[in-house]
Amino acid sequence: MKVIALLLIKFFFISALFIISNGNLHLGDIGQREIFLNSYSVWLNNVFGQIVQTAGYVVNSKWLPENNLSNSS
């Protein structure tokens, strides 16, 4: 469980660094800090939306075989 938590923390930290570097943001400036927070919250919303969509697809999938087993002998 600790490994999963550590991987999630690394994932979110690295993604924050990507947003900072791609936007050429300097977090010492209050205005750019607000831009970062808005961009990161939009990104998080998209990530969780995709997770919900994928989970819904998996839950609604038919996992059991069909009941058309016939005696072929």
C-alpha cells in the first residue's frame, strides 16, 4: 500500500512539474501561481473524469460467457 501511495505522489508531483515547465511559470509570482493552480485543477479534473469513464466502461462490460453451451457429442 505504501508503494502505491508513493507512486501516486510521484505521478502528481511530476505532472505538476510538467505543467510548470510547459507553461514557463515562475511560482514566486502570485499571478503565475494562480495560472498554475487553475491549470493543475483542470488537469486533475480531466484525469479523474477519464478514470470515472474507464471504470464505468469496465463495470458495464459483460464478463461472463454466453449460455449457449450445447452438447456437441
